[in-house]
Amino acid sequence: MRWSLAEKAQPRTDAVVVPAFTDRPGQVPSAGFVAACGFTGRLGEVLRLPGEADGPAQVLLGFGTSTTLDDDTIRSAVAELARAVRGFRRLGLALPTPGGRAPGPSAVRAAVEGFLLGGYRFTRHKSAVASGPCGPEHVDLLLPGGGGAAERAALDEGQRLAAATLLARDLVNEPGQDLTPALFAERAAKVAADSGLRCEVWDEERIAAERLGGLLAVGRGSLRPPRLVRLTYRPDRPDHPDRPVGRYALIGKGVTFDAGGLSLKPSAEMLTMKADMAGAAAVLGAMSVLTGLNCGTQVDAWLPLTENMPNGDPVRIGDVLRMRGGRTVEVRNADAEGRLILADALTLAGECAPDAMIDVATLTDAAPIALGRKIAAVMGTDDALVDRLRQAAGHAGEPVWPLPLSDRYRWQLESPVADLVNYTIGNRHGTALLAGLFLREFVPAGIPWAHLDIQGTALCDADDGEWVQGATGFAVRTLATLLREPPPTPC
């Protein structure tokens, strides 16, 4: 799809989108006819009107109340539009101008993101007949005066961020048979080559040599061995010696299929377990766009990749694992595997002494029980880093909410035979917090750390604004937004 900025629709445009508001019902073409059709201008409402003579069709797009218009409503409304105009080849999209003010760069970025994310469909395993029309080939974003340099930059940024999010969605939507740990590592290596990143892939022998006891144990039950991927981004700064520089470490949980190991999940719960690598997909998506955004911050990413299966010689309940760094963990639940592979990756990342560490994982069902399916949980050891994440998430339209890491619960991680347990049997209270406390044990003292639990937000049950049924790509745009600034000074 091609995008361009223009002041007015091109002669060969098939349709022009006209903004509408619930509190301005008379300010649309053919207002009486529109009202008779029941169109009110509510957020995301779409009505197609015939064009005049041989002119383009007109499409009314509701943005809700003009007084509540913001980037989130623009993103959501334009996403609904994308699903309604798949039959057009060229579209002219006019953005709202409340109070006569021209849309700013952030509105341009939100509109582009909304259209590309809302129009996404995963069709790789569908026939050509079933896939149907894909949507417009060209979109002209209609701005007063045609826009300027800031709007053109925002147009490019929105396309890049949307493409990175769709990369993550494609990975999460892929069946487990087609995205084993080795195949995920191959995809990551290709993305790295295309994105100007350095990539290193560790096979099972290297993983064993590096003493990654958690990753080895979880992968032991699968016929497909684990992998660990390290990605490295270093900014090109010869012409910008005073550009801010810091060093982030990202860690993404990459369980490409989670059957639960010996703690076998019920069949219904396995249906979405191909998505248990959404954290790794989000990190890879964010890394893929750093060069294109000319990010000035150094970033290392660690992706522990494995299946969690009951085949062969799986880890047993009661086994004691020796993790990277020497800590020992008693396995109380083989389905609490994500924290085991993240513990090794957090230790590896911490050994490189970054300025801040962030992990992203579909970790606990307790997070969506507390916050629902639209808000992710964030926990951390540094208030400034958590606040920075919340700000970036708000800018990206991916809300997160902080949960506490209280030492009052730390005793529940104690084991009579090891340093820690990976799960507390018989206690379902505060399990998201206990998972966060477990991960904290593997973060070096003094390094700011935040943990994003995206269990509830990684998948969506139905089309809703920029989210579509299936994978959401949640956290890609949040991370990409955050990484453009250096890490905050530790509190």
C-alpha cells in the first residue's frame, strides 16, 4: 500500500472519506438523507454515499464527539474504516479539523497506524478465493495545505511502526508447527539482516555450555530443541556526536507452543498456546524498526525460544534446576515455564550491565483477571522506568497499569530443597505478583527493571478498533516509542 499527503483528492480517487461527529449532525453531505439512514457519527461508524456524476463516492466516518477527539479516537475510527473500504483501490482520507485546526503530526501517525492495523488480516493459510480483496492500493491523506515536513515524517513513522506491529502479529498467528524454536530463530535472523541488526543464535549445545538450566529443562520435553537469539542494535552516530545514548536490554518470552509439560493443560486452553511467544514477537518487532526510526539508544535483545511439551524426558515435578548464575529452582508446576526461561535470559542480559532492563511475556492468567483484555500489567524496581513505560504506552495507544512488587509475598517463593520454587501450589492469590517477584530474583541489584505481563492483551477475540481478531502485536509500538529516548536515571 502506498501513502501520500495531498491537499485535495486526486482525479482517479475512488472514494473520499468525510469526518462526522455526533454533536455536529448537520455538517455532513446530504445531512437529511444521512439522518434518515440512521447514521449518527458515533466512533467508528461508517456510511457510504454515492458520488456526484462520475466523481468519487463519499464515505462518512464517525469520530464520536468533537470535544473528545484525540489520537486514540482517530486511530480507532480509521481502523474501523479500513475494514469497510476494502473494495476501493484509491482512497482520499480527510482527517477531522476541530475548531479549524489542522491535524498535527501525532494525528497523522495515529491515522496511518489505525488504517494499517485495522485492515490487517492473516491469510497465509487461506486459499486465494477465500482471502478476498485486501483493501486500497493507495491512500491520500488529505490535509490543509498538503501538510509539511513534520507531517511527512509522521506518515513515514506510522507506516514503520505499523509494519513492525504486523510482523509481530504474523509471528503470533502462525501455527506452532510452522514456528518451532529453530524456525523462529531463522525468522529473527532474517529480520535482523533486513533491519541492520547483529544476530547471534545459540543452539542446544551452546545453551548447555552457557549453563541455561531453565531453558534447557523446559525444552527437554520437546522433540524440537530450544534456541536462544541475541539481537544487537547500535546507533549510527558519526554525524550526531551529541545524540543521547544509553543501553537498554529487552527480554521476550518465546514459548512457541505451550502444552504445559507434565502439568498438561486441558485441550481448550491449548487452542491459544501458539501465542505464548507473543513477548518474543513484540521484542523482535520493536527491534526491527529501530534503524528506520534512527533510534539513538543502544539496545540488546534476548529471545529464549522453546516448546513446553510432555514428550520424551520432560522436567518432572520436584526436579531442582540450576539456573544461569548458580541459583537453584524447585519445579512445582511444569506449566509455570515462562519464568524459568526468562530467568536465564534476565541473568544473561544483566551480565552486560545495561542501564535498564525490560521483559515482555504472556506470563500469568492473573493479569487479565485483574485488568481485563485491554490493559497490560507492568511491575518493576524503578518508578522512573515504569512511569516512562506508561507514558510510551499511552502515546502508542497500548495502555498498561502498574501492579506492586511487595516483599510481603517473597516468603512464598521459598523452597525446602532449593533457593526458590517456580510456583506456589494451592494459592491462586496474587500469582501475577509472585511471578514478578520470581523474575526480580534474577535481575542484578542496581539495574532498573520493568516487567510487562501481556497475557490479556496479546490476543483479541473480535475486531475492535485497531485490534483485529487474533494477535494484536501489543507492546511493539510501546517499546519502539520508549527506546527512542535514553533510559531514565535510576531512582
